[in-house]
Amino acid sequence: MIRVLLAEDQSMVREALATLLGLEEDIDVVAQVARGDEVVAAAREHAVDVALLDIEMPGLTGIDAAALLRKELPQVKVVIVTTFGRPGYLRRAMEQGADAFLVKDAPAAQLADAVRRVVLRGEKVIDPTLAAAALAEGADPLTARERDVLRAAADGAVNSEIARALHLSEGTVRNYLSTAIQKTRARNRSEAVRIAREKGWL
Amino acid sequence: MIRVLLAEDQSMVREALATLLGLEEDIDVVAQVARGDEVVAAAREHAVDVALLDIEMPGLTGIDAAALLRKELPQVKVVIVTTFGRPGYLRRAMEQGADAFLVKDAPAAQLADAVRRVVLRGEKVIDPTLAAAALAEGADPLTARERDVLRAAADGAVNSEIARALHLSEGTVRNYLSTAIQKTRARNRSEAVRIAREKGWL
DNA sequence: TCCTGGGGATGACAGATGTCATACCCGCAC
DNA sequence: GTGCGGGTATGACATCTGTCATCCCCAGGA
């Protein structure tokens, strides 16, 4: 019996997925959490074999939770289950030790299949198309600080506000944004944000 | 037996929800579609009692599909099931004749419950908190044209590009954006887009 | 030691954005 | 006929954004 932890912030979706998996004879969903920062404690408490992690969750992203699991409970397998198959997400997930990466566009049957493959056979499970795209895309070109500034600018913040929030001068904010705009080959901050998001860099 | 159509673009989520509902003795998911523009044909073909519609789908939004259903198959009940309980979404959904409005943050049990209430008892099902927020929010202040321009500006398009796309002069684009920025009480287009999206106006 | 990369800052400047005033058109309701 | 709302446009102008040059600091690797 494979013991599964499910981390997904939308209750309805999480419970539906738990129900789906619960119908499998060899799979038992023993824990469900709605926040990324609850993953490690729940995995430990319930002695799970594998954690199914959404990426965009409150408290901690699924990718960051995967990194924590790898450090604290390295025997636990990690399956990322996400809405967007963004190259940067895939790359970061695999870097942080994830064993599988699935998008919610995939047929539901792939979920139980992936769980069995990673737990019983120690396989890595990634859609070849996604893998190819991520490899072709290359690494995130933004530095940590550029990402900070771009993230801060994402929803309409003006430079003075970003400067205050990140303890920078306004000129430095403009520089970082300019660099981010160029690295993403965008024309302005809004487009840079969109591109960085699409690629999973933000 | 309540015959249900499920419209949701993410296969995994859709199939999990279908499985969940399929466990109910009185509910039968007889059709599933991944695109908004397939809703009416499927509802007609499968003679469904109720359509469960996600909002953000390719081809047609769930809200627009609801309007079409109301027109073409007025006996079919409509339950909107959405990620975001945005006031504008709720308002528009109810205006277009939806019978229920659920967010995916709600417990899964609410789904079957809502289905029974709208089909068997003709009730309207809305979370009172969401209803109160939508009523307090007031109507979308943007004109159709302002929404067009704001939507076009959403991901980094420059004014000249928007003008070309919408067959306007650049000055007119600036005017519409300026008005949209003021109506949303934003400081710039990016913030206006965020606010309009959060309220479900875009 | 030198070089590179990342972080940070200042200053000058061109171009894009946003505001406001003004004007015109059309359709609809009273 | 008048007024209102929505759509469209021009022009002037202030401010914000983005670019570029230049400089400084630190850490790490060759």
C-alpha cells in the first residue's frame, strides 16, 4: 500500500484528487494539506511514501516544499502536480529533487501511474515534450535580485515604492528592471513579467 | 438520477471531479468537455439536467456558455465552479442566469449538495460572503471599450500596438487607459489590470 | 593578482505614459 | 429639440520609465 500526502490549496480539487486516488487498490491518501509550509510536518507525521505537491500554494511553493522534503525526509518521493508546465518550474522542481512532474492537463490515469512508477520502481516521470521544452529554453537568466525587483513590479508598483520595499535607491530599481527587461527580451516591465511568468522564472 | 455535464479544461481536475460526483448514488456525469464552446452541443446531445462550468476555459468562458445555455436550453441548470470568487464573475454569472456559484476553495461536499439543490429544489446557491462582497463592490464601472483597451494592455502591449489592434488612434488609447486607470483607482495600467482582474471585470 | 559576476548607486537623457481640455458623432430617452 | 452616455480624436504638457555610462564593493576562482 503506497502512502500518499496531497498538498493542494483548493479544497474541492484536493478532495476530488484524493477520492480518485483512493479508488486505487494499492494507494492510500493518508494526509492532505492546503499550504506548502505544512508539507514536511504532515509527511513526517503520516510516514508517507510520496508527496503530491501543487506548486502555487500559500505558505511555501510546492518546489520549495520539495527541497525541504529532500533535506529532512530524503526517502519520501516527490511528484509535482501543476497547472502550468512552465520550463522554469520543471527545471527548478527537478533541481530540488522532484521525482515526477505532471500537469493538470494530463489525463487523470497518469497520476496513479506516476505514483507507482516513482515509488515502486524508482523512476523519474516527466512528459518528454515538457522536458524537451525546458532543456531548449535554457536556464533562468535573471539574478536573484533582478527577480526580486521584477516580482515587486509585477502588479503595478511604481519605482519609488519598489525602492522603499527592497531598500534600494530608485535608480537601482530602474537599473534592475532595465536589465530584466533586456534579459527577457521584453519591451517594458509588464511584458518582462509576463514572459518570466510563462517561463516559470518568477 | 441527475444527469450532469462537466466543463473544465484541466483533464486531471475534470476527471477527478467526475469521479467524485460519480460516487453519488443519485448523480451521473454523462458528459465532459474541455472547452466553453462545446458546452451547448454536449448539453443538448446528452440531455443533461445541469451543467457544471469552470469560468476560465478556451473557446468560451463558463459565464458566456451559461448565457448560451439559458438561451438555447433554458431548462438546463447552471452551476459555476471557479478558482476565483471575484465579485464581477459572480455578478455576471448570475446576470447570465447561473443557478449556483461555487469556488474551488469550498469543500468537495458542497458540489453534490449544490447540484441537488438547484436541480431538485430549484434553489439558487451562493456563498453569502461572496454575495455580500459582490453586492458591496458595485457594478463594473468600465465601458466595453475601456475593457477592450485595458485587456489589450494587460500583458505589456505598447500604445501604438494597441491602437493598431483595435483600430484606434494612439491618443484615444491613452484616453481610454487614463479613464480605466481612474475608474479602478489605480496609478498605472498594470495596477488597473490587476484591480480589474481581481474584481472579475476583465 | 586579476578577472568575473553579482549587488548597489548616481546622473543625463530620450521616449513612453498618463492627464486634461476640447471637439465631434451617434443613438436613445424624455 | 435637448441632454446624456459612449465612442473617437487632437494637442499640450508633466511625469514616469527605460537606457546607458560610469563608479564602487565584495567574493570566488584561476
